Amino acid sequence: MNGMKKKRHEPTWARLGFSQQPEEEGGKGIGIVIIDTIRPHHTIRHLGSRLQYISVKDDLSINCREIACEAPNDADGDKGEHGLMAVLALAHQPFEIDGIKYASLSPAATFIVLDHNAFKEGEGERLQHGLNYILDRSDEWNIRIILSMGWHALDDGVLLKNTSENSTVQALASAVKRGILVICANGNTRLDNIMPPIAYLAVGGYNDHGSADLAVHSPYPDEPWGRNGDGHLRPDVLAPRVYLPIPYCETMEKPDELSYFWGTSGASTLVTGVCAYLLGKYPNLSIDILRNVVVDVGVPFAGHNNPAPRINVANIIRALDNGYCKRDVPASACPIMVTDPHKSLASCDEIEKGLALSILVKDGQCGREQLWEMAADHSSIVRKIAVSALDKPKDDKERKRYWENLHKEREGGVRGWYAFGLLHDATRDEVALWIRWATDLNWTVRWCVNGYLSKFPEFPVLEKTHDPDSILNKAQPIFEWYEKI
């Protein structure tokens, strides 16, 4: 109905457990590096020289701009929108809509957005070069936090390897040694296996339904968690990942409208804002104590397998005010190493087995028959590697097997790989097989349903959503269409 008011989600500061709106001086003097791209927009002009945009070119030349003062360029399209949303979540100006007061988390911090031309050959060297440039000026900017929302870089997301082999991890090693807190997104879907190293504060997400009320919060159904390629449990902490309101930034201006940041990019940005706020509030707070308290006083989901707790600012402030001073870095086992992949393929440890299978797949030493054997493994990590390596059904017999396994599979990420394989060579007469998956909780499965329907102009398109509460509503028009044909 046209006269119906839009649902307004509560501001992020309330949903994170702040007892009151963060002060305008929140995060003052704290430097945050955001590894991303950004574009000019009127919503960031107030930041002035506190927002620096550093770009590293292929020839390793560096350009530094005060992008907040630049005029927007319509030709940019949505380029840089992701980084823009991150900066706005951290430092937008206060505003009010329908009686709800929105404020950012660390509005007085200094922001260094670093564009190293990611996801292209040589990205690790460019990232290292850009970080060296920034760290050489660390006294000027007081760099305390690095936010990495795409730490995985060019890595294959499903093949396991030790995190020390990752180009981003190698590039950030010097910053970690200097005591800078690296905060990273843990991943948006169970499709992938790789997760961040133990040295980073890894942030997952949960569905708070846009509310500060802990009683209505629920785990995010497609949330990745578990052991990374070193064998260490990830993530450390959870934050809201749905409907994170910021000033409208997709076009020049829309009064009384909001944009929304999503996923663990949004969740890790919120945790970055909280940490910058706390470092500003407690000038003598060490990074080790900060990292420990964020996790130790979080609020876990009762009865949920993922042990990572929800971040809660009120609990953190209460603990720090009461003298919390745990400095010890939590003990962690040495990374699991594989020297003989053929031998390790028989391991009872799913990470060792996954590392071994990943090596064999990468080296082309795993035949199709063996991959099918691994696709029946008890470990979903191993199954994901095997099914992704199968790529797609090689004939009608395998296609039937794919459909059968998709129906049997309980783990969302593995279902995603089966659906992706079936999307290849999909035919119009499979519509009945595809429609039922329009409400699957795994993002990739629904993305594949959308991809299937898009193949045929006469079919409707499934509107994709990151909101678990909207999955059924988005699928309903598809079901109604199918009933009529």
C-alpha cells in the first residue's frame, strides 16, 4: 500500500549494545586503514582531510587524494560503493528519520582507504607497497586498525591451504608484528572453506532482524564457521550482518531514504567502529586486551554449534571500567602441515585430509572416480573440495547423480556446489527440478536458481536477497507462476 510506512530498522549503535548514541568525538585520533575502493559522494564531504584515498598502480607508483572534497563522477557508476558504505558506517553525520536517531560509531577517527588493484596478478606486492607507504606515516595518522573485508584475495575459496601462503596475510605480516589490529570478514556463505588466520580478529555475522532486542536475534543460516587451513577455529566474534542502515549513497541524494550495508563486510566494519571507539575512549588500552575483552564478554547463542559470541559494547565498557586486563594471547596449536598428500588423504583429521585433497586437485593428481569417493566423505569440507573439482556432470548418468546428491545433502555449501554444477547445460524441461530450490537457505543455491530461470526469457526471475526473513516472499511469485504453467 502506498500510504504504508516503510519498516525502519534500529540504528547499528543500539544493535551493538551501546547504551547511548556514540559521541561525536568517538574514535578521535585513531587511524583506520580500510583495504577497499571508494568514490566521491556528498555524504563524506564532512570528513575533509581525515579521509585519505591511496591508490597503488601496477608500476607500484602511489597516488594520495583527499577524495572527500572531490565532486562525484556519474561515470563511476557503483565503482567504489563498497568502500563508501564502510566509511559511512563508521563516520556518517548524525541524522533522524521517523523519530529514529542514526549515528556512526567512530565519527572522529582518521580513515585511510587503500586501493591496491585487488583480485589481479601482483596484488600482494601492491598491497605490501601501499601498506609500507601508510606505515611510514603511522605517526601522523596513528594507525591502530586495518580492516580487510576481502582478505582471501585471488585464492580459490574452496581449496584449503595454510593461511601463511595467502598473499594478503604475507603483506599484512609486518603490520601484525607492529601491534596493529587486523580485523577481517570471515566470509558470507558456507560455499567456501577458507577462513582467516588466527592472528586476525575474524568477524562473522548473525541475523538480528534489525533489532537491538537480544531475545529476537538468531544465527545466520548460511554462516561459515569452523577450522581454517591451519586447523584454528574461526570466527572470533559475531556482529549484525543484515539491514545495516547508512545515509543513502547509491545515487546522489534521496531525502529520507537509507542505504544498507550487508554481509560480513558490514559486520566486520561495525566491529572496526567499536574497536576504534574503545581505543579512543581508553587511550591506554592495548590491542591484546581489546581483542580479548571483545570476545570474552560477548553474548553466545545458547545451543548453537558456532561458539563465537555476539559483540556487546555495554558488556565491554563495564568490564574495562571494572579493571579487565587480560593480556595473554589465547593459545593455539601449530598449523597443520601436509608433506605427503597421498598419506594425509587417509587422515582422520578433516583439515589434514582437506589440505591433502586440495594439493592433489590443484596438481591434477585426483581422478574423477576418486573425487566421487571423496564427495561421499563424512566431512563437508572434503565434500566441497571434491564436488567443486568435479565441476559439472560429464553425462546424463552423472547429471542424475548430481540431482540425487543435491536432494540428500544436508550441508548448504555442498548443495551450492552441486547446484552450480547442474547450472551447466541446464535445460528448459528441468524447471520442476529447479523451482523447489528457490527457498534454500544457501545463497549460492538460490543464485543458481536465479541463473537457471534467467537462461530462458519466458521464465520469471527470482529476486535475490541476503535477508533470510525475505527468502520465502521473494520465491512466492516464482511458485505462483509455476502453478499456472
